[in-house]
Amino acid sequence: MGILAWNQMAKVTLYIDDQAWKRFREQAIARHGTLRKLNDEVEDLIRSEDMETVVASGANKAGIPWERVFTPSAIKKARPILRGTTAETMLREMRDQRHAGRLPRH
């Protein structure tokens, strides 16, 4: 006899707009002819938004080792340090000058 293995599952309660939920249910019925696959539909949507899984899958398909793909924190660390005045600072100075009457409005 084989051993039945269950994935760990989480039971969740969600508050969703009634009309959006009705449309989602109707689409699930249209695809599967039943609501028995509703859990699978929700799980597929969640998995499609799991960016780490999507990037890992794409990297594997492209033959890129997953370790080479940067995490968001690694990307932030690797960003270059900007030199000089930021655009925000320049805009603030221009607005201050305009309010002081030194720059025309148009």
C-alpha cells in the first residue's frame, strides 16, 4: 500500500468584494464545470503572484543558477550612490524661488 502524503495546508478567511467573488466563482464554474476546483483556482492566483517562484522558474528555464539572481535587499545594496543634487532638491529650490517671486509661474 502507498502512503498518502498531504501538503501542509492553511485555512484562511478572506473578506472580498461580493461582486468580484461572484465573477471569480462564475469563471471557475465556466472553466471546470464545478466549484470543486475553487481552492485550486485561488492557490494558482496566489502562486502566480509569488515573484520569487516566478523568477526562480524563469532563471531555471534560462539555465541561470538561482543563486545568481538578486534578492530585493541585494539589489538595494548594489544600487549606485548618486552624486550631486537630486531632482527632488532642485524642484524644491525652484518652487521656493517661485513662491518668493524670483521665478515666473509660467
